[in-house]
Amino acid sequence: MSSHLYNTAAFAAMMLGLITTPASHAGEQAKDIYQTYCWQCHGMNGDGKGVNIRDMSVQPRDHTDAAEMSTRTDDDLFKAIKEGGQSVNKSVLMPPWGGSLSDEEITGLVKYLRVLCQCRYGESQ
Amino acid sequence: MLLMNIIRLITGLTAGYLATALLLSVPASADSGLDILEKKCSGCHNLTGPSPQTLEEVQQRKGPDLFYAGNKYRKEWLEEWLQEPERIRPAGMYYGKHIKAGDEQDVIDPSTLEAHMAVSEEQAEAIAGTLMTYKAKSDLISAGEYQPGHISLSMGELMFDKFRGCLACHQIEPGYGGLSGPEVYTAAKRLQDDYLMSYMRNPKAWDPKVFMPSGYIREKDLAKFAHYFHALSEEDFE
């Protein structure tokens, strides 16, 4: 195999990897993490209507709410997931997941949240 | 010759029938705990380890891992529960397999939940006896770590709900609290005290991918939570 062909194949493989792992480059896939850890409160549609919410004093964030989610920076979201709601002056009902998830996995989750809300910081579509 | 063959056939059939009848008439209680666990329980419970290493494995898990049951459960509770099992996790082992979208929020889909089999008293004792020998992860247990103490129900609830938010996922009485985790009002009856301390300290050490946060409960609060579970277990919620 010529080096050119090899480089082309390597590039294609890398792009395929990017396409198939859009939100996480290490550890578990963001979607699977979200389904396992986040659904219970934020809901299977990400709309904050999880199976646990009935007796909660504060309702979980609706991750599909672009207007609200676009007011949060990626760093805010990362911190809320890693250190819990209290770290960003939100509810204690959102626990810190830093003991369970790696920084790479949390970064993947933040990207996945941007997919759910179809928004970026300061800009809702 | 023909007569001899007929006699042999009848004899063989009779012997086969007798052997079958003998097998069927052996009381189930003659099975050892290990026999029952391997034949009846291993389809849903992990008896050998290791813990699920991927989220896929967590999501496929049908019942609690039992390979460290001897460090986890109280024997007397196992013996009673196995005879009259009642669901401990309202939304099943992995809630994501047992919920559906509802009008107001996601709801449990009861049609997806299977009842746990019940066994006789003798079988329950045999199973519990064997489970008590399953002692994986003993290095996580500090024997005698928990020292009995007292906390009021109101203070315990304050800690459990307002300070740490555990109520989000766990029920503190029937019908009150979150549904994705196991109920805690029976925890002190179900679980060994030193296991409770160890598990609350670091759930990930017992179950690497479990959907409960690790390293969250402060060291000085571990015993208070265990006191609270004991206080809850003495309540009559019926």
C-alpha cells in the first residue's frame, strides 16, 4: 500500500470514527450514558419529565428547552454534571457525577445536551 | 424369542417409569442451595462475577448481582423474602427498560415487569445458606464499622432529602420518593450494616457502572444515614 493510499485510508477511518462517535471520544457513548444516568430524572425524551419527578421539590431541567439551555455555558453544564447542582447554585437533587464519569465522558454529555436542545450558549435556533 | 423380547420391553419400560417416578417424587427441598441457584436463579442473577463492566451490561441486568450476597444481605431477611417476594425497585433493575412516556411524566410500564418466583421455606433456607457463602469483594467490608446509634426520623429525612437529594431516586415510605432506585425503608432489614456503610461510601467499588453517584456521601454522615434506615425500618407503613 502506498503511503498516500495509507494516509487516505487512515483519514477515512478517522472520519468514520468521528461520525460514529459524535459526542464522546473516550469511554462510553454519551447517548448511552444519558440513558443510564440521566433518564431517571430528565426523562427518556430529555424534557425533564423523568420517572422520578413526582415527589421532587424542584423539577429537573428540560434539556430540550433551547431558550433556557442557551443561557448556560458549556463550562456551566460541565460543572453542574461533575460537581452537582449546588455547585452552580441549583438544586441538590442534581447530584455530582464526577465520581462516576470521567471528564471525557462529561464533555461528551455536554455535547449531547447541545444536540438535545439544538442550541449553543447565547444562541438558540 | 418373541416372548423374551416382549418381556424385556415391558421390564425396560417399567424400570424407566419407576426411575422417572422416583425423580419426580424427590422433594424439591432435596436440592441443595447451589442446585437451585444454578437451575432457577442464574438466568437473571450473576452468581460468579464480575460486575457489569459496560453500560450495555448494566442495562441488560435483570436482577441484583449475587456473587457478593454473603457480604450484602441479612440471611434471615433472605429466608423470609424468598418465600414471599415483593418488588424492591419499583421500576425494575434498570428502570430504562420499564418506563414509557406518560401524559405528565415518564411512568412505569407494569407489563414489562416480571414477578420474582417464590420458593418453599426449606428451599429459601437452602438458597440463603449458599448465598451467605458468596463473599466476593470482602476487602470492601470493614467488619464492625457500623456502630448502632440514633437519629430522629425528621433529621434523617432532612439529610436524605434536603441536604443530599437522595429522595430523588429512592422511596422512604411506600409511595413516596423516587422510583429508579431501591426503596430504603426496608434497607436496614435487608442489608448488613457494614455493607450499607461501604456501599454508600463508594457504590462504584461494588458496581462500577451503577447509576448512583459515587463519593457523594460525606464520611461523617455515613453512619447517620444508616441510623436513619434503621429508624425507617421500625416504622409500620402497612
